[in-house]
Amino acid sequence: MKRTGKIGIFAVAWLSLILAGPSFTPAAGFPDRQIEIVIPLAAGGGTDQAFAPFKEKVQKILGQPIVISYKPGAGAAIGAAYVAKSKPDGYTLLFGNAGSLLTTPLAQKVGYSLDDFTPIVCLTNNPSIFTVKDDSPYKTFVDWMGAAKTKRMTYATPGNMSPPHLMMGYFEKERGFKATHIPQQGTVGVNVAVLGGHTDLGISMAMSTMVTKGKLRGIAVSSAKRSPLFPEVPTLVELGFPLFKDLFGAASWLWAPKGTPKENVDKIYAAFRKVYDEDGQAIEKQLAKVDIDLNFMGPDEMMKYAQNEIVFYKKFMAEMGTPAK
């Protein structure tokens, strides 16, 4: 398959500046000032929504403010690279998804990998949902792919080399069609593209609240079983794609630069754990209202999951004809 969506020249230049930065020695004392959490995606998407119920409570426990910085671009590589080369002291963290840490480094040479990060906590994990406008003539994703064989079809994803983008590459090869990819800045951008009629299909790594509001219609979901939030939406396995027997979605998780002192990582994790233990049920209900599944994991479980996902993505990319870098 012909690959698309290479990092633009300006993004490459920016990444080069970031990755050429100096190394640092961790500072003593933690935390004694604000903590910056970088989200490598546009504001307002599922990653934002996943973090919101924890933010105020965690910063109260830590005794310092948490400041969110948005650094989208280059398949989430801009923000991830920024954190990877930040001072490893626990004051600059990455709250991203599978795209920023797993698929983008496998698909493109961005100068960092999962090995450059230390796991802290995973908060949510959602499948990808395929959506069309509610009045679209396509009732299933199979119908949409059939149309793509005979006419120009367009689709939106949260970015180049994101898991949804890679998925479509697989479907194109498997079913013999070619659709036009129109990357967006996060889930919100995907919803806008589909609702505005700019694309025929959207694939988002977080559940779309527009589905529950009746403005978008789900035609496939990448979970192993049907989502309890959208029981009427068939899985990709049901539609004839057994490769997707496991979740192919978006974990929203927090990482520190490699070399961050363990005691700092442990203190941050403990704050999230306390919030989860005390308010987990309420948070789960709150997230369900925006179609997000709470899936809390500690550092060890989170790293094991990420490593298993990398094995899956490498196999997946090999099958679609774009071996990992």
C-alpha cells in the first residue's frame, strides 16, 4: 500500500530542535511547583475528557497546580517528542494515546520510542468507532467499502499514522479500494468533518457523543465485543475481519520521560490511585455520559499492555504491507 501522511517539513524541523535538546539531571524535591501535562492532540477531544474528572482532585492531593499544554501535530509526535526530551523530574508529563507512543514511532522516524518513557497510570481505553452522518445511505461499514470501489470516498481520522489511519490502510488492501484520507486534529475535528459533510466517514479513537445525540450513526466498532454504550453497532469481527478480535482503540495514559525518579513517579501514581479508589464509581458514570470507558491500570500493568500492543501493531503493519520502522 502506498503510504501517506509523512511529517511535513516544518514539523520535521520542529522535531529536530526538540530532539537535539540537552540532557538533564533530575532535580531534588517533588513536587514544589506546578506540573505541566502535555496532550499531543487538539483540545476538546476524548483525551481531554478522560483526564478532566481526575485533574482537580489529583492536584489537590499533590499540593501543586496541574497545567495542561496542547501540542498537536505530526501524528501526535510533536508533543510526545517534547516530553521525551524534557527534564526527567516529574514536572513535564505526557498524557496521550496509542498513536503518540505506539503507532507513530512504528510508522515514522520521529526520534523517540516507548523506551524513552516511564509509565505512570492508564485512565481509560476505548475502541475506535466508525461514524457517518445520520442520513448517510451507508448502513454498515461493508456498504461504505463497497461504494469506495466505484467512486471517490473520503474519511477523517485524528491524524496521520494514528490507529484509525492504519486500520483504513488495512481495509484498502484487504478489500481492494482506495479512499482519500483527510486527517484532523483529534476527535472533535473528526466529528466536525463528518457532520459538515466534508468526509463520508469518520474513524475516531474515542467514542463520539454525537452518536448518542443522533447526529452521527455508528456503523462499526473495533472492540472484541459490542460496546454496551452502542449495542446496535456491529464489531469489525462480525463484519468479517477476525484480525480485530482484540481491542484496537485508544488508551489514555500518563507517561514521564525515561529517567524520572521512581519516588516521583510513585507519588504521582499514588495521587491518581487515591482518586480512583475513593471516586471511581462516580468517575465511571461521569465518563460514560461522554461515551468513554474507565479502565484504570497501574504502571506495571500499563507497560505490559503497551508492549503487547506494539507486538500487535507490528504484526498488523506487516500484514498491510508497511513494516514498522
